[in-house]
Amino acid sequence: MKFKRVLLKLSGEALMGKQNYGIDPERLRDYADEIKLAVEAGAQIAIVIGGGNIFRGLQGMSQGMDRVQGDYMGMLATVINSMALQSTLKSLGLKASLLSGVYIDRVAESMSGPKAIELLEQGHVVVIGGGTGNPFFTTDTASALRAVEINADVILKGTRVDGIYTADPEKDPNAVKYAHLTFDQAYKDQLKVMDLTAFTLCSENNLPIVVFDMNIKGNLLRVLNGEPIGTIVTN
């Protein structure tokens, strides 16, 4: 296995499946099945999920809501998604723990790097909700931060496209896929891999990012085994 300990980043929108809002139980189960295969193969997996299927802080601000209040609402949305994934993973017989960047002790323990590492080494899938626990930071940045905290080998960004392209492949049929990118090249070409704060954190800590299609059965395990099915970004 090429990558042993990983931070898997999933978007909240991905959990909607075929719905327009909320959580699609079928999509949730598909993702849990993929994670189970990876854990059974020996991977240590921590997961950060966005909250865009429920609420986004910027969305609230566009409607006249205070940005800080909106961001905290978005953090709570990520906790809801994390709870749903934790429950589904447990239903498949996996050990799954929920940690949170937001203090919410009846639902989850507070996130800390040592605690997450301890759980990973005990065979738990560690789902990390609540973002960074601070407003003005995205779940991309939370993913980068948590990956550094747990000494992850890589961030795996599971999306609905099979990598990074020169343009949006859903809009431009002439878009060309990159097999490998450097952080400098991705920044220079303004490729939207992650937001700039997250991107900088990964670059400074020499933490590679792999962008791949999470919706194809078996892809998570293929990426872990080093198969070149997505795009890898490194220094």
C-alpha cells in the first residue's frame, strides 16, 4: 500500500447523491462501503466532510446574515454530516469515532492530533467535524490542518471528476487532465484544487494531494495502492 495513513476529504454536496438537498442514504452507504474496503486492506483513515448540502456560511452572508454566525452554522452542518457517516460506518461493523473542532461534548470529543492518532492506531475510522473550529476558514483548510496534525501521508480529495483538468471538464470538452502537478504550477495556472490557505499549508508541510473520482466503486483502494487514476499534486 503506497499510502498508509490518509486524510479523506469529501464535499457535503457529494452526500446529496441524486437529491437537491440533505443526505442521500444510498450515497452515504456507497462511501462507507469504499472506506470499509480500504480499512480492511490496512489503511488508517481520517475523514473531513464539508457541509454545503445543508448550509454554507457564505450562503448565509449573501442573504444578509452575519458572516461569523453563518460560518458557525456551516460548522454545525459538517457535524451533522459527520454523525451520519459515523453511524453508517458503525452499521457496517467498523470502529468509527467522531471528533470535532467545535466544542460539542455530548456529540463528539474535541479534536486533537494525539487523540486522533491514538484512535487511528487502534483501528478506528476517525471522522472529524466542526471545521477548524474558527470562522473564516473552509473545510479545505480544516482538511489540510487535520492532515498535518495526524501526520498523514496524503490528502485524498474525493470528487465527482477523475482529477484536475486545464478547465472544467463538465463545461469544456477540450479540457485536458493532469496526471501530476506541482504546487507552484497549480498556483500559477490558478487551478482550483483547494483554497489558497489549505494549498499553502500542504505545500509548506510537503503534504501531497490526490484528486480522484470517489463515485467509482473501488477507486479509494486503487488510490491507496498507488494506481494513477487521479491527479497528484506535490512539491
